[in-house]
Amino acid sequence: MTLPPEFHEIAKRVNNWGRWGADDEIGTLNLITEEVVRAAAAEIRTGRRIPLALPLKEDGVQAGMIPGRINPLHTMVQINQELFGPGTVACSDDAVTMGLQAATHWDALTHVSHSGRIYNGRPAHTITAHTRAQFSGIDKATPIVSRGVLLDVARAKGLDRLPGDHAVTPGDLAEAEEFAGVTVRAGDVVLVRTGQIQVYLAGDKHGYGFPSPGCRSTPRSGSTPATWRRSRTTP
């Protein structure tokens, strides 16, 4: 599929290559500075913790569309085995084999390439089966602690879930900001809620994948969620 000219134009506008130097490998994680973390910690009021990850399970989110993305395979490798002979301490142990896309996860900057290049202009062939990602692997990410901002696009529109064909726009994000009474800052970790997870939790993982609302369109106006987010990280 040939990408439209608008895609390339917007890509240039939001491109961060070289923004933090030619040797950088972590991209916008550079925005999470010590000052940002201190400011985030100062906003804590209750200490309530809310889990956001999908559960790991054998009948998980992967539906087989992309080869190799398998759901977790859980195996008991020993059950109440007396390790050092009869009457000694017994142990139960297990192992999990899984695709790293099998649940909630962080994508490294090497996850996607275009025209043979990854982040900061490095060649995509630096990713191999033997050396893995030579640059910008997830191992390069520093500990990620910052202010989390929920932009509930669905609820801001009075809905439990956006329609499957809804493309989230900058106007939607601004509306959700106003609804939450918050302004997204540089270094924030933003969660855009569409309500689509309800489809998966109801047991329809195929319907969860498609049709699915999200930030996927490239309108001819040139204004997209990507440009909106980039504008919030540029002084």
C-alpha cells in the first residue's frame, strides 16, 4: 500500500530525529526529567493504585493475525517435588512461553521501521536474530515514572465506548482535556480511553481488533493526534 503524501508531510513535522543528539536512543523519554518526576510526585493525593494491564492468559488477546504472536503457554515443570530427597522441602515451579505482544507492553523504538531506517536515522539492519536490537532496544529505556493523564474521549462525548469507525482527532483530545480539567504537559504519560477494551473483556477478541477506534487517520487538514501531542512537548 502506497502511503499518501500527507503521511510523509506529517511525519516530517513530528520527527524527533536529532532532537536530543545523534547518539540518542530513547526519544521522547528524554522529556521525563527529574523536574517532571518531582512535579508529578507532588500531585499525589490518595496513593490509590489502578492496574491498567491486560491479564496474561492462554486464550489471550492475540487472534493469530500476525504469525509468531502467540498467547502465553503456561507449563508446570514440577509439582510438589522434594528437591533434596524424601522428607525435604518440596517445590512447585512453572514456565511461560509467550509472544511479547500477548498483553500490555512497551514498544521499543526499534519496533517499527520505514524505508530501511529506525529512530534517529539508524539502519534497520542493525536489528538481527543474533544481536537483537543494537540501538534503541527497550533495554535502553530508563525507569519510567511520570504523571499519568487520562484523556477519556468516550466519556467526554457522553459514551461508554466510541464507535468502531471513530478516528480520534485533536479536537477530541482537547475536549477530553477540558472534560478532565487538565492540560497535557511535556513528559506526561497520556492514556487515551476509547472504551474499546470492553469488547475484549466481553470475550470478542476479534471484534476488539477490528473495527477499532483510534488515532489512525491522516486528515487533509494536516492536524492529527501526533501533531497535537508534538505541540505539547515543544517549548
